[in-house]
Amino acid sequence: MQAKKTVAVVTGTRAEFGLLLPVIKQLEASEILEPRVIVTGAHLSPAYGCTVKEIEKSGVDIAAKIDILKFGTGALATAHTVAYTIDEFSKYFAVRRPDMVLVLGDRYEIFAVGTAAAMLSIPLAHISGGDVTKGAADEYFRHSLTKMASIHFPSCDEYARRVIAMGENPATVHNVGGLGDENLRNIKTFSRSRLEASIGFSLKDPFALVTFHPETAGGKDPSQQFNALLSALDKSGLNCIFTKANADAGGSEINALIDEAVEQNSEKYVAFTSMGLVRYLSAMKLCAVVIGNSSSGVVETPTLGVPCINIGSRQSGRIMCQNVICTSADENEISAAIQKSLSPEFIKEARQTKSPYNGGETSKHIVNWLGKYLQSDNFGAPKEFYDAKKEELVTWNR
């Protein structure tokens, strides 16, 4: 019997693992592929909740833990982290060389992992290429990963066309839909009473689910932006579940402001470094509005038809569905957006939203295409730039 091909699946954040979990489960069930899950980044940091514990609880076998967050916060620290991550993953891949590396998204540590794989000529598979996020440095990390990858899994038609326009052969671009959309359709979530018991907090109606990350492009002050949001929330009277900011520069400042707000208003506010996938999706389904600037707000809420307020430019460039209200990080504008999101007229409009990210069995499609690629004659072949003609930019493989 031929040995299974190994696929190194790398995860560095709580949100990313929640999206990758169904893919990992599909790989575990495959007769020809074997996952090798590598945990890194914020998962291993006490400051970000040591979310590796959630991975362990899920039953996923962890092949390696590679700790990279050793240099503090800020732009220079991030640069050091990228260099260190390339070095550490290069050493790991040299000793435990997989047949392929699978990554999702656009973060700096994932860019570093992709670079390590590319330098060692290990084929790279990339989920969620072709997005645009003008307010984050992730923008160029994502596109760099696209150019390093041999096979692509964008989440919707528009993003698939964009990947092809970047010179990627349409035969390698597979529009499989969004993993977040698949999770929302398939994962059994908690009732309101069970969620309340799980988080130890009374969810008086209405409540908001709030996640705000730093804008890493454009030089905006994350503390100033978040204070504007806090002031608007205070005026709104909404109860809030906060999920804390990520490991980007400025995230620790936002988290300190969250802690202060919860301490001062513990009857109305509660905060979590990580809620875990099921609790987070349950809160998203039950809340009156999702507020902040996370990708889950603009990408996943359309599936549920839940109102979403997207603040600032971090997600600028992504598809914005009719359930999403975009506003600047200005207190008065956020207040107006909250008032609009809670109106019967907008709630009705939001419920009619059609998500562009419904690809069906997304994780199954990804694993099927990985298997075909790893068994094909083109596996490991050098990439060539695909010079797409205008009329060809509307074609791709599902």
C-alpha cells in the first residue's frame, strides 16, 4: 500500500484554527492524505489565552509546537518575529519535510511560514487568497502567499478572478466558498440559556458581539479608535460580549482598554481572550449586532443575516453585503450606525442578505483538490506565470 502524502497544516490564531478544523477532520478521514498540524503564534502565548488548549480539547493530534512570539510588540518586533519564524520553520521542514504545506489567510506569521516552505521548494496550498484589505499590512502578505502557492482556494467568484489576474493558472484556482460559511451551516450552536451558563453572563436583549483589531496600515492610533467605539457603546446602552484583539501591534493597548471597560461596567460588559469556536458562533447567531473590524463580521454574518457594523478601513476592499454598515472610527458615526442597525427596517433588510461565500462542502472540496494535485504529474513542478487574457478572467474550477 502506498504511503499517504503528508500535509502540514499551520495555525497561529484562534480564528484561523476554527476555520481550519473541518479541513483537518477531512484530512484525518482521507485514505491518501495525512495531516501534520503545527501550532504556533498566539496559540502558545499566555497573553492571548494559550488557545493551544482548545486545539488539544478538539482531539486534533499536534505534530509540533513552534513558539515564535518572543520579541514584544510593535513594528520592529513584528519584523524580528517574521525573521525568526522563517528560521524556525525552515529548520523544522528540513527535518520533518512534508509533501505540502497548507495555510490560510494573510497574517505575518503565515507569510513567514509560506516563505520557509518556498525556500525549501515545498509546494504551498493557500486558502482565502484574492481578498483585499486596505487597512491592514495583511494585504501584501496575502498576495505574496498567492504568488508562492501552487494551488489556491479563494472563497468567492470575485476573489478567484483576482487570483487569476495575478498570474495564477485557472487550473490551480478552485472557488470552494468560505470555511466560515460552512461552519455556520454545519456546527450545532448553543441556545441562549446554554450560552449564558457557559460564559457566566446574563445576555439581556439586545446585546452586541464586539471585536476590534488594530489597523496595521495607514498609521491610525488603535487606542483612539477603540475609545471612540467604547463611547458609542456606552451611549447605546447595549450589553456587550468583547472578544479581545489579536497579536498585531497595538492589540495589547486595545485589550487593556477592554479590561478597564469591563471592570467599570461588569453588569453590561464581559470579555474573553478566546470564546472558542462554538461559543463564538453561538454569540454571533444570538446577538442583535456584530460590531468592530474583524473579518468574521463582514465574511460570516451575511450567512446569518445578522446586522454588522464595520468600523474603519481594516476590512476595506472586501465584499460588503447588505447586512453590513460601514463607518469611520468616529463616535457620532458609530452611534448613528448602531441606531440604524437596531431599526426594524434594517433588521428586515439584513435578514434578506445572500452570502457570496456559500460553496457547499468547502472543506471536502479543499481536501479533494489537494489529493488530486498531490497525485498529479504536475505535483512539485515549477510555477509559471499565467498571462491571462481579459475574457479568461471569468473562468475557474469549482
